[in-house]
Amino acid sequence: MMEELTAGIGSRVQHARFGPGVIIGVKYAQYVVTFINEGVVEVDKTDPKFEVLYSENRSAEIETASELETSLLKILRLWNGFSEVVPLGDRWTGGTMTLTPKDTNQKGKDVPIEVFFHKIVMVRDRLRVLEQQINAHKLLSDEDKVNLQQYITRIYGSLTTFNVLFRDKEHWFTGEKGGKED
């Protein structure tokens, strides 16, 4: 009897509830999937709401090493624009950011903090991708790479004001080490 081939790591998928994603791990009865809006979720292979759109690396092998899954998630996040789920600080959940113009004749703008926070996280993730692309660039000299890296570090430093929104310190923006925050 021939073993059934299963979609492998890198396969593009769609889930009715979680949206589009990429398989980052294959277990006996589940796929480990990074969904764009939901982060990492284990999905049963028989879930009727789950569909493999484009299959990569089809195999009968099952990968269970969590270190490998973690490494692949990091690679996907850095190179494919998939972002991890970054929690908003509890005190901000459901809050609103109000922008009030100096001119009282002009209308202000209320923005849900979750929407603003998501945009900040997207900026951070895109800076990380840019950093990786600079490091891997074949035509840039080492001096050019260092200069661009220093510029990106200063950008991170400029964004430290927004660290107050993050629940976990591990997700904070950091500029130059030992430097003072904005």
C-alpha cells in the first residue's frame, strides 16, 4: 500500500475562519500554519474549512521538531512579509486614539488603538524585512550595509515612543543599545 502524500512546508493554504496562510510544520494529524491575521495555528488535516491552494514539498514525512518550526516561522516572517501576532497592552484594548487639530473649526479624528497598533507592528515587520534584504544584498559593499544598518537602527530608536502600546517588552523597538529612549 502506498503512503498518502501530504502537503509540505511552504504550501499555501486558505481557511474559512483564519484566512490565507503558509504551512510551517507537518504533524501526524495536523498542519502547523502561519496565518497572516491569526499567527501560528494547528489545523486538523481533515478540517472542512481548510484548503490547500498550492502544495509544496509533498511528502509522507512528518516533521515534529519544534526548533525547526520556530526557525521556519522566523524565515517566513523575515522574507515573506508574514507577521507574527503581537499582543497589544491590556490597558489599551478597546481604546481609541483621538487626534485633535489646533484649529477648532477643523474636525478631529478618532482611531481605534488596535488599528493604529497593527500599523505600527506592520512598520516594524517591514523594517525587519528591509534589514534582512540589506544584509543579503550581493552588490552592496560591507561599508554600505553598515551605513544602512545604522540608519535603520536610528529609525527603530525614533519609534521607541510606541513601546507603551506593546504588552510584552520582547516586541519593543530598540535603537542603539545603551542609548536613551525618545
